[in-house]
Amino acid sequence: MTKQQNTGVKKNARKIKAHANNKESITSLNALVHGNARTRLSLVISGFGNIMYGQIIKGLLFLGFQFSVLFIFISFGMEYVSKINTLGTETMRSEYNDALDIFVNVPGDNSLKILLYSIFAVAILVVGITLQLASVKSSYATQLDVKRGKQPNSFAADLRSMLDKNLHTTLLTPPFLGVAAFTLLPIIFMILLAFTNFDRDHQPPGNLFTWVGLQNFIDVLNFGGTKGNTFFGVLGWTLVWAVFATFLNYLFGMVVALMINKKDIRLKGLWRTCFVIAIAVPGFVTLLFMRQMLSEMGTVNVILQSWGFEPVNFLRNTMNARLTVIVVNLWIGIPYTMLITSGILMNIPKDLYEASKIDGAGPLRQFRSITLPYMLAVTTPYLITQFIGNLNNFNAIFFLTQGGPPVTDYYNAGKTDLLITWLYRLTVSFGDYNIASVIGIVTFVICASISLITFNILASAKKEETFS
Amino acid sequence: MKTRNIITNTLVYFVLAVLSVIWLLPIAYLVMTSFRGESGAWLDGYVIPKEWTFGNYTKLFTDTTLFNYPRWMLNTVVVAICSCVISTFFVLFTAYSFSRLRFRMRRPLMNVVLVLGMFPGFMSVIAIYHLIKLIGLEQSLIALILIYSGGAALTYYIMKGFFDTIPRELDEAAYLDGYTKWQIFIKITLPLSRPVITYTVLTTFIAPFVDFIIASVIMKDNYNNFTIALGLFRMLERENVFRWYTAFCAGAVLISIPIAALFLIMQKNYVEGITGGSVKG
């Protein structure tokens, strides 16, 4: 508690200090309000202020960046950005060429290119604006230095600060360029696709697609239609699956861990290794192998028949397939939980158990009243990540059942399909990118709200400090 | 009291033995099938093979016209090494900045990463496929490397958790000795972080071996640039499964040995990573 108060006081102190130095703190706003002419002109001509203060190289670098951003945006971006509102009007067509006396293909617009390059152009523009503001701020910083009677920083000193005061810029630029290119841009692109009709009938360059507003969301979230029917069916099973996969694994994994760690059980290392070997083999290998074993003429059925039983249809019937994926997932998941929980179980204070024993509690009662609450308090973050991981557990479903058994009243989905495997099939096999994007967005909303809600509950529970 | 204890212990031993058999049996059966002489995916009414052979293993390396297993192995190793190096640096840089450095954009950037991480990773892969097609890198190994390592910064949490446990007093002492922040990072933090670096290197190295979904979208039908997981999956498709089923098992065993070894090595780091250091014992 005192620690919290302490940081609170510190924060306030910092705020007050920041307020007092308001003019001195280098923000874009301050630079524009309190900057001199050189600084303000940097907003138009990047690097102007730096050059005027004698920081020639830095200024020229800023100027160079400004020119390249403008060049890229005008030479290549404008063409695509100008078509963004229609996503293209001309499809590719054949035209008679008099001079050559043959039909030639005249390339038309490509909606995909227009959308993708427009996002790219806008991203470059954002980078450009950021650099422009950086130039203004840099000029303002130098202006303040000069006012204090200091020499403007030399280029060498600036470079040195990249490894010291500004180390975060140096370290974070490469990873975040990666994130921008391979996560952020693609996600923006996919979100925008959810508002187009980019489906199996509108594949560029042969066909164009265009904006359709919220139509896809209406289709997917509409109970009556085929897509809506499929969506809610698949969503329901996804949630059921995630609940079972997460909590059964958790419970049984913990029981196994408890057994291995029981006081006078010997060969603990051996037992643990038996389970760990099972998960050390890549998941897709075991899953594909299990699918083969469980198929109609697979090993399990051969053995069943040789013992005089009827063969079982593990993967072709809705109920069986659902049970099978949950059970096989137990095989994969229990060792993980066992590994993770072993160490934490050892940390439960022993006196809790001894006290409960004196009060006459049996092992079951101890598990329910001591082990489980303690573990839940410690491993909730792990459980949440597991739950979200299971909502998106592509491998377990795809390799075992491929979503099957398929049903006719579903829109290209089967009875064990999760949202993620349905999304995979819609894009890879059918090209229904618009619907897939809607599914992706809905999955995001579900995952985000689950984590936010549970972490908030967790935070409020932490305050009560039940187990510390 | 004592007899009761003996009974429960016997029971526990019994259950553990049964469970161990359940967990080891499929693995043992996989190994057995990889040595089976009879081809085909289905059994002819018996389980133990009547004919044993190494042929399934040699077939992988000799019969390479349709399924080029050695080539896939090489592809996967190349992709794994490159993406592992890039990812590890990206994760190190991000985790260190967020854990040790203080700057204005720190909180906002961490929140952006949190939100981006909640989108299904596969969603962006489709867009990346088109993006990569437009710059002419489609179905290439470079594209795969870029994708595996490009978003690495999003997985900085475990390493940040580790950095957070290194006492800040060390940094401050070094700072007073005139170290720059970069020198503190290189000379103080990195040498202390060997366990978590091992963990990151191993997990990012293993990822390309076990990933199917991303590689399948990027490679489509380019058999030459397949990774192991894609190739093995193809062996079980309807038209190939009869000829290639036992070879699939051999290939699966071969790929599982190094991965299992790596996993066993990093077992401890793995647990510490997931539980975020809440395990003291």
C-alpha cells in the first residue's frame, strides 16, 4: 500500500515539474507555439531550422526524407489513392489494335492493388508527417540550447545520443518497422476488406470489387440466412470447445501433477519424462497420426474388430467427432498443464494442508478448498491465454477432422469447425475474403473483451490480496 | 493410517503407469510404423507388422521426384536459422526498451502491441500473401522468413518479464561509472539474460518446423520451397497416402528427434517463461 502511495506521490511530483517546465519540454505543440521563425518554417521545409543553426548533415537528412516521401507519394501513391472511393472501374478487356491487326489485352484496374497501395501510400504519408514534426522538434530543441547559451549539438554528438539518451529510438525502430509491415498494415487491409464485396465472384484482375458498407456484417450476424446460421453455429461450438479444452486440460493436468508430486511417490523424473516426450513431438505429427489411427479402417478400429466389437465412426459423425477432438486434445494438453502447474503446486504453503488435516478434511476436500483456489489465483493469466489459444486452436481441428463432418445447411463449414478453421477454408479454398474478414474482426472482439473483462476482475481481486 | 497410505500409493502408481502407457503408446506405434515393411495406410487385420525395414527412411532421401524430403529439410533449417536470428534481436530490443528505458511513447506503444496481439495471427497472413505477391516475392523462402520474424516484437512479454527481475541498482551503478545506456544493455543486461535468450532462440527456431497454416498460405503449390510440415501433410493426401504413409511416419520420426531434444533441453526455461517467474522452487 505504501509503495503505491509512494509512486503516486512521485507521479504527481513529476507532473508538477513537467508543468513548470512546460515551455521547455520538447513537444510538437510547444515547438509550434513557442518556436522562432526557423523552427516554424521547418514545418514546411523539413530540416530548415537545423541547417540554419549549423547542423547541416542532420538538416539535409530531414530534407532528403521529406523529398523522398513526397516523391513516392506523388509518383506512385496518388494514382491509387485517387481511385480509393470506387476501387477501380475498368476491368481488363480485349481491344482491337488496328496497327497490329490483332486483339490485345488492355489492362484495367485492380481493386486489390488499389486498396493495398493506397494503404501503403497513406502509411508513407504518416511516416512523412512524423518526420516533419520530428524536424520541427529537433529545431526547437536546438533553439532552446542556443537560448541557454549552449553550442548546438554536432552531428557526432547526435549519433552518440542514439546509443544513450535516445537508445529507445534505435532499438525500437527495426522491430516496429517489422510490426508495421507484417502486422499493422495487413490488419488494416483485412479490416477494410470486411466492408467490400471481395468474394469468390469478385476476384481481381478479372473482376473488380467495391465498397458495400456493412452488408457483410449484416449477412454474417443475421440469424435467418445461411451465413448467419453457420456463423452462430460455428461460434457456439467454438465457445463450447474452448471451455472444455481449457478447463478439462487444466483440471486433469493438475491431477496428474499432484499424483507425480505426491510426497512418497518415487521415480518422479521418469513419470514426468513419459508425459513430456508426448508433447516434445510436434503437434501436427501426432495429430495427423491420430487421425489415421482413428479413421474407419485405422488401427483402433482394427483392434476393436479383432476383439469382436463393432467399428466406431470416430470422425464422421457430429457427436463422435466433437468428443474425439476434445479427447485427443486432452492427450496433447494434459502434459503441458502438468509441466506448468508442477512448480506452482510445490509452492502452496504446506501448513495449509496440515491445518486442514487437523480439521478433518479429506484429500478431495483439500483439493477443492486449498489447491484449486490457490492455483486459480496464481494461474488465471495462463488460463486466459490458454482459453484464447483454444478459441484459435487451428491445429487440433484442422489436422484431425478438417472441420468435418460437413453439413449442407452450413456455408462451407463442418460441425467441428472453429471460427479460425472456417476462416482458413473461406480464404484458401473459396476466396471469400470479405466474410473471412468479418469473422476475423468478430474473433478479435471476442478475444479482446474476454481478456479485458477477466484481467479487470483479476486486478480487483488482487487488491484483496487473498493469497499473498 | 499407514496401510491406508500404502493403498493410495499403490493406486497412484497404478494410475500413473496406465497413463504413461496411454501417452507413450501412440509415439511407440509411430516409430513402429516407420519401420513397417507393408505399405498402405490401412491395416490388414493385424497391428504388429510382419515385415520390418529401413526402406521408409531411405525412400525419403532417394525417391525425391515427387516429395523432396532432403530439400524440405534444408528449406526449413534455413528459414529457421534466419528467422530465429532476426526474431531474437527484435524481441531483445523491444523487451529491453519497454523494461528498462523510459520514453514518452512507451505506454501507448505497449498498448498498441497488446491490441495487435489479439487479432488472430492468421488474419494478417492473407493480406501479407497479397502484399508479398505485389512485390514479387510470392512462394519464396524470403517471404516466409520475413513473416516469421516480422511480427516478433509482439511476443516480447516473456523476455520483458525476465528483464524486470534484474535489479535496477546494477544499471544505476554502471551509469555512475560512465556507461552509456547501450553499454549497459550489452555489458550488464545481456550476460545476465542467458536463460531467457536460450528460451527465445529455441522457440523461434522450432516455430518454422511446426507451423503449417502460415507456410501453406504462402507456398501454395510450390513443392520445391515447402517446409517439412507442409510436405508431410501432402504425403497424407488421398492420392499419395497409400504409397507414402509409412514414409510419412519415418519423416515424422526424423523431424521429431531434434525437436524433442530441443524441447527437453529448454523444458525448465519454458516453464519459467510461461509462469512469469511465479515459480520459486
